[in-house]
Amino acid sequence: MFNDKSVLITGGTGSFGHTFVPMLLDRYNPRRVIIFSRDEMKQWEMARLFQGDDRLRFFIGDVRDRERVYRALDGVDYVVHAAATKIVPTAEYNPFECIKTNINGAMNVIDACIDKGVKGVVALSTDKASSPINLYGATKLASDKVFVAGNSYAGGHETKFSVVRYGNVMGSRGSVIPFFMSIKDKGVLPITDPRMTRFMISLEQGVQLVWHAFEDMVGGEIYVKKIPSMKVTDLARVIAPEAKQEIVGIRPGEKLHEQMIGSEDSHFTYEYAEHFKILPSINNWGNSVERIKDGKKVSEGFVYSSDNNTEWMTDDELKTWIDNHYNKIGKI
């Protein structure tokens, strides 16, 4: 669907963009891929990786800047909205800045996409948007809500909006795997709580979920990938089997387990072979046959969290993944 189309990704120099762009260029032949972000150094470094490919464009800008977003979207067919302020402690200490990017920025993207005639938009979300307990999660929940409502807000325009939600991305910059690997030789790994669990998804799986959303969406759906869980203590043991595990306590705003779907969403959640789909509660879209397709409604009160998961990653699976991705872990 992306052949000879123009695709823009906000926050495109981040971990997701570094995986999405090469996969997109390899599988499809887009006319243009526009990297929209505010960090010129990251753009310069990324441009070097794709030197000689004239399909790529690099556009300095911030989703907070409404006029710049409008300019960037000239002639664009599809948008992946990945830009966000996402470090939990940073958001807690700089709440106004987090709101400006994650909520106001989302509104700018929605308005511009509708007015510029963009065909489809997929926004990236997070497990922290489900029953949020920190500001980052609260802003992403608000962002999810405005993207869902954007389908109604579009009126007679053809722009469609949907959301994909996933948790801990394996090996991404700032995540637990590269952190443990960076200090494993010190002989001690800090564990916030021995009961803690996390979902495990690769960036490649995240990209494939975005592609599925573009192909499947009618508008307003939130897609949640089925992925395995792992206990943080097991993860630490695989990475550094000889290291001592020191319990340091949960940080402010941190959850014991990741949650993707809360019980409040169960009334409008449907299950498929490889994912779940949360349908909108507005405009009776939750009962839309066109959106449900062949989905099976989950039971009332259903919760999809990393501790009640039916699928768990084994030690060998994690070791294999680390071996196959060793040179990339923590670098994007």
C-alpha cells in the first residue's frame, strides 16, 4: 500500500524510526519517506546511514509548531506519529513540556492531516496509557483519545486515524536490556521489585503491527499486539548469571506490571489470532461490524497485563534474541 506513496514519520530519528524506515524501503518502494524531528544531529547521523537513497527527506521541525507541521505534510499520503516526550521522571518534573508535545502536538498533527488530505495516520501509544499512574501515561491516554475522536472530527474528510499500543521494546535506547548489559560486569544488578514483569516486543514486531493497522483500520481502533512476558529477575539472570540482584524498590510513577488493556476497555475489545483490538466507545463504533470483522469479543472484565499473560519468553529465546541483535542493542 506504500508503493509510490509519500510517508512521513514524526519523531523519525528515534528507535522506532530507525527500524521502520529500512523495513519500509526494503518491503515497499515509496516515493518519499520524510523524517520529521527536531534534533539536527540525530537527523545528520541517520542521513549518513541512508546516503545515496534519494527517497529519503529530512525535515527539521517540532510537532508543537503548528505551521511547521502543516508545511511538512504537503503531498503526504500516510503518517506515523512517533514523536513523544516519554521518559517518566522527565515528564513528572517537566509536566507542561510533556503536555505540549504529547497532547498539543497530537492535536496539531490531527488538524494538519485532515486539512492536508492525508489518507491514513497511525499513532504510537504505550502500555502506560492503560490505567495511567504517571503524567506520561496520562498524556498518552489523552493523545489516544484525540486520535480516536479525530475520525469524527474529520467530518467529510477521508483521513483515518488509529493507534497501536505496545510495552517494553527489547533493546531500545534507555530500556532495561541495554541497561543491564552496560553494568553486568560490576557484579550487581538493581532490581526494583522481584515480582516485576514486563512485556517483550521487538521493534520489528512493532513495525509490523503499524503496517497491519494501516491495512485493517476503518478508523478509531487501538491495536494491541499479543507478545510474551518475562520476569525482570529472569531477564537479569540471563544477561548476567553471576551477578547479584539487589532490590532497590519501585521508582515513582513505575508499575509493578505492564498493562495494555484494562477491564474498563473489555466491553469494546475483540481478540484475533495475533492481536487485540479496542474499538471506540463513541458514536456506536464499538458495535461496528466493519471494525469488528472476524474478531471474538473478550470476556467482561478482561485485563491484558504482563503478569496474567498466557505466553512467556524462555531463557533460550531471550539469549537467541540478544545474540542476533547484540551490535544494535541500546544504540537506537
